[in-house]
Amino acid sequence: MQNNQLFEGITFLKDLSIREFFMFFIYLALILVAKSLSLYFLKKLVSSNDFKERIYPVIEDVLNWLVLYGGILFFLFYFSKEQWLTLAFYETEGVEISILLIVVAVMIVTFASRVVKAFNHYVMPFVYEQFNVDIGMGYTINRLLYYVVMFLALALSFTTVGLDLTALGFVFSVLGIGIGFGVRNIAANFVSGIIILFERPMEVGEMVEIDKKIGRITKIKLRSTVIETLKEGTLVVPNQYFIEQIVKNRSSAQLYARVIVSVDYGNDTEKIEQLLTEAALEAMKKIKGTPEKEPDVRFIEFRNSALDFQVEVQVFDVEMKGRLESQIRHAIAHDFIQNDVKLAQGLRDIQ
């Protein structure tokens, strides 16, 4: 069959049976309904929280696998006697392309993706635990393993359908030269992602500060890093940012609730420190779980028309930091009013 006969094989469409296709989708729908009902009754019948958190997700994944690949195999078996399934409609490099061949190529890629994800999720954690591999290194190994397996699966699927990988590589190299100047940022982020995965200046699970927003790293991809913050939602940060900018890693550093107050000249500085200490202690009583440490109150700065004081209290997490700072401000405002302490005019009063 010659390449210019690409569309000649499509004449088999006239032999397709609408009834056969309709019945196939009816059977497929019944399979999906059976799977959904099985999961529903299984979740209702077993009320154990341990089962729902550990065993149920595994069963759900297995059933999804069985339905997906069982459906594909059922498709091949159901239409196995149909000529259009194996009839070649294109030929390249001596390989006759048919619907069956395309289905097999797609199965290779999807199956490889699911297998490597399941392997990384269920098997690799036990390996990391045995060899004391930390979460950051484990994440790096998982990503590299996924990329290698998917590259091999794609290469195998391309070969299966008769694509010449040598020619394909040449095409990609030519395209790369042509569009390289237009995708410099993408390329820079890609290289930065590889550097982050190997050098590990930061890892999944660590707390970092980006533009005065503190969040936890949840994913490190080849192009970007995903950070979950407490209030600002999800931040997707290009990897190049971490290589070129100064990023504060808050994981190993102690976290403090910090409030700065500016008062007028003429106030008794010893009295101001005492009032700030009492306000901090009062605020700490209202926030459960605050570390049992004395607040650190300091006279930190002279200004042209103000005296600056700082209150610091150690906290465990970002949420506690925000709530405690708010309570400290409330307490300071109340105590200053009661003691007729005036804040400095024309400056930020409480930060």
C-alpha cells in the first residue's frame, strides 16, 4: 500500500454496523454502572475509617484499572471479527497502520503512566523508609523515574505505529532552533527545574516565603513549583525565580508573631515596654497552643518624631502567627487607650 492511498482504506466505514456499536456502548455503560455501584455499596457497608483512608483508595484504583483496560480489551474482542479493525489504512516504513495498532500504541502509553504512578505511590515509600530517604529526595527520584518510563513508553509507541525516531529527532532539533528564541523563558524554567530536582536547594514539604507570602511546597515540576499558602491560595511559581531570586526558606527557622508600634516622644519608655508585655501575655492566653515562652519586647528605634517598639512571640505555624498578631494589636490598642498613650502621628502605628 502506497502513502498516497491513505484515504482508500476508509471505504471500510460503509461496512460499520450502527447496531453493533450501539450494543457495545450499552455493555460498556453497564460495566461503568456496576463499578460505581460496587464502590458505593462497599463504602456504605464498611464504616471503618482506616478502611476508607487506606484500603478503599487502593480498591478504587484497581477497579478503575480493570474498567479502563477491560473496556479496551472488550472492544478488541467484541469487534475482533470485523475487517475494519485490522485493515491497514496507511503504510510507512513497511509498517501497516490499522486501528488495532493505534489502540495498542495508546494502551502502551497509558498503561506505563498508570503503572509508574502506582509504583511511586504504593511501593517506593516503603523503599524510602527502609533506606531513610527524606521526602525531598524521594520526590526527586519519583519524578525522574516517571519521566524516564514515559520517555521509553512514548518511544515504544512511536516505533509501534511506524514512526522513525531518528527523523523525528531531526524535526524536533530544527524546530528547536526556529522557536528557541521565542521560548527562552520556558527553556530557562525547564533547566531551573532540573537544577532544583538535583541540587535540592528546596524540597517538597518545606516552608518558603515568596513576595512576603509564606507557603508550603507541594509539587516541583520541570517548569514550575506549586506552593500552597494559608490565605492567598495556590501559587504557581516559575522555577527560574528560585534560581535567580533570594528565597527565604522558613522550614528550619523559628517563626515569630511580630508587631511594631510607634509612639510619640515624651512617653515613659519603661511603661510602654510594660504595657506591651502585658498586652502580649493577654493575647497569648486567647490563642490555644501558643508556646509557653515570655514575649520579647524591645525598644528598637529612635525616629524624628517617634519611638519604635517591637513585640515578638514565638509561634508554631503561619495560621497561629496571623491570629496572634491580630490579638496582640487588639490588646495594645485597649491598653494604650486605658493609659492615655498616644501613637506617633504621620507614621504607621501598628504593623
